[in-house]
Amino acid sequence: MSIKGKAYIAGIYEHPTRHAPDKSTAQLHAEVAKGALEDAGLTHKDVDGYFCAGDAPGGLWPMVDYLGLKPRHIDSTETGGCSYIIALGHAAQAIALGKCSIALVTLAGKPRTGAMPPRAQGAEADFETAFGATTHNAYGMCAMRHMHDYGTTSEQLAWIKVAASHHAQYNPHAMLKDVVTVEDVLNSPMISDPLHRMDCCVVSDGGGAMIVTTPEIAKSLKKPLVRLIGHGEAMKGPRGGKDLDLTYSAGVWSGPRAFEEAGVTPQDMKYASIYDSFTITVLMQLEDIGFCKKGEGGKFVADGNLISGVGKLPFNTDGGGLCSNHPVNRGGMTKILEAVRQLRGEAHPKVQVPNCDLAIAHGTGGLLGVRHAASTAILERV
Amino acid sequence: MTEAKKYPTPQGNPESQPFWDAAKEGKFLIKRCKSCGEAHFFPRAICPFCFSDNTEWEQSSGEGEIYTYSHMRKSATGPYVIAYVTLKEGPSVQTNIVDCDPATLKIGQKVKVVWKPTDGAPLPFFTPA
């Protein structure tokens, strides 16, 4: 059993807004749903599967009603920023089994306009809440230990931001369009050691959506064909505090599962969307999913190796979370959307990878230094 | 002098209450599994390693070393240092390193538990030994 080639991404839409004080969160979900359906050439009456995550106000009940959907398959798996990469895999499973044929996945929200609700807590609450784990310091702790164990440097991390900024200059919607240097990153204020401000992604309102469907329906539509050929998901946490190792993520499990299912290797990838909540997130993920050996991420990302047209692995050619947007503090959806644009040949000409027929969209969700999920999707242009 | 930081009061529950009762006496408890021998933290009734329900409370030395840390330079309640400390008994615990100069901290540094008050049971923080 495999989902290889059994589901296609037939419609995508990224909301152009980065600041939406004049819209409701549900409205943003509806706008991205409408955009993705129009991109696919479908209507909302065609949707028979709906997927949303923790950003959808009230969850499935109000969302399905508000959007006027009549799904026969629903899923609200919540794993933070990678929820949408997991949703892609789950949608493919449902489609492969005939549980739905046109699945809509939405993400939207407004962290820049209003305060975000607190993160849901579990059995650990009394033992951790007081210590103030945030995204900044939880990822900071990963970076600190990675530097200690492998000699990774702030200069190497900075190259990730530099590459993202080279791409963002061509994205008219990007929040940060200025090309920056390694020195700019190192000179930006320290936020949570060893991460500087420019090691951190932006905070933005907005959202995105995609339509996942059967091979037959995708082929009846007008868009270039992009299909899912491999998918993986995994979770990691301190697990009782035994043998704690913050230098690797659940990507060490989700990545190989996805590549095995797809029957390809990291070295076959023409383009990579890698969740960039922080520079260290990218560096660790590249190691974990097999683009280089553990501990060699610093060398791998240095000297522009992630810049399209310059390096060996063009990444996040929309500018990513580091420069373009990070809707609802969740980067998984936009990772898929730019990978699909690359495979369709719809990326900006300055960053479009020639003959891009294989791409990866990978992300984590939650706090990398505490509890998180990871998901990997391998996509192919047919 | 800045005022002492206000920390949230542990709510406790039937599974964790012995930890908080011991905390009031300055004792740092962890759980150890009598079936597989592994210690864990935070405490569970059922061992996360072998799923045995034969777990027992054990008093930790409260001594360990910094596994990793990050100095959060700004927050609504001021700067602080979040860390994982690996206890002598094995488990690593999430905490803050307090009563120290953050610039002098190092991975591997020896630390010891220090209790900070709340409106209920105190909370376990760590400070350089």
C-alpha cells in the first residue's frame, strides 16, 4: 500500500496580504479557499473533503458551516506549522481509499493584528509553563547545542537568511525585500542566544490553501500536473528526559519514510521548500532529511549554496518565512505552495529552477527544542 | 532592585501531587521504573520507556549539568535563561538558570536546584553550583 501518485495538487493560492486588520480570520480562510478553487477551475460545491488545523476558528464545526461545505471526509489534525504538510498526506490517503475526491486544505490567521491564543498544554504544564519556553528560546537551545556538538557558527546560520533574502527581492508580496549580508545578520540584535533578529522569521497575517484531488480529476483540469509521490510524518519530544538530544528533529524519521515511498533520494531534488521559522530550523532539517550528514549543515548552507542559480540546492524561492511571510506563525502551507509553483514553472523567472520536476516540501510544527512534529512531502511534475 | 518575578502556581493532580508535596519540603522527586530501571521526568504513573505501572518516587540529588540553554534577551517579564539540565540521576529537565550572570554560563556547567516560591508549592529552578 502506498499513496505514491494517487493524489495531485490541482489548485493553490497564497493570500497576498501580510497585514489584514480589515478582515476576519474566517474570511481569510474563505478567501484562500476561493482562490485555490479558482486556480484549479473548480467550485466549492465540488469539495467533498475538508482539512483544517488549529488556526481555523472553532475548528471543523464552524468552518464547514461557514464555508458552506458538505464534506464526506474531514480531518483537523493539529501539529502546528507542519499541519498542512501532514494534511496533504492524509488527503492523499483519503483520496486513495475513495473517501473523498476533491479535498480542500486551508490556513489563515492574523497574528500581526491581534494576540494569538496561548498554546494548548498537556500533562507537562505544571513542570514547564513557568520556564517560559517560546519559539525563540526553544530553537535557541537547539542552535546552542548544535554549535557545541558540531562547531556550527552564527556565520553559517546567517547564510540561510542571506539566501532567503536573495529570493525575496523578486517577490512583490514579501515583507522584507532587501538583500542582506552575513554581517547584517550578525549585527542584528540578539533575541535569544545564539539567534539574532535576522535568524528569525517574520510575523504576518495571511494564509494559503490547496486543492488535492484524484489523478483523473487533475488530468481533466487545466493546470500543469503535480502529484504527491512520497509522504512521511513523525513526532519527537523529551520523552521522560532520557538521552536528550536537541541536535536532531523528527525529520530524521519523516524524511526517510517519504523518500522511500517516492523511490528517490535527497540528491534527486531540484528544489527544496524547507520550513524556516528560524535559520537553525533549516540547517537541522537539511541534515535530518539527508541533504548532508549530521553536523555538516553549516558547511552545506554556506557560501550561497541555497541560492537559486548560484548553489546546488535552491530553497524557499519565495523568500520563505525569513523574508516573505509566515501566516499564523505556521509555515507548512507556504512551503507546499512554492514547491508547486516551481514544479509548474510558475515561480518568479529570476528564481525559477530550470526543468524542475522533483521537489520536496518539509516542515516541523511545535517547538523544535521541546515537542514537535515533522512532515515531508515529495512532489513530482508529471 | 527589581521585584521578585511572579511564577504560576502549580495546579497539581492525583498523579503529580507527591512531587509538589515534597517540593514544599525542599525535596526534588523524580520517578524510576522498577521494571526497566529507567528514571524519568516529569513524573508519570506509567513508565514512558517500558509502559510498566511499577514506578516509584525517588529523591534526586538536585544536582546536574547544563545540557543547553538560551538567554532570552527580552520578554514581558524581563530577560531570563531557559535551559535543560541533565540530573545526576539521568533525566534531563526543562528549567531556568537563575541567580547568575547569563554571559558566564556554559554547556556542561555544574548546577543545583533552587526553589522559587509561588502562591502554592515552590518551583524547581537551577543555579550554578
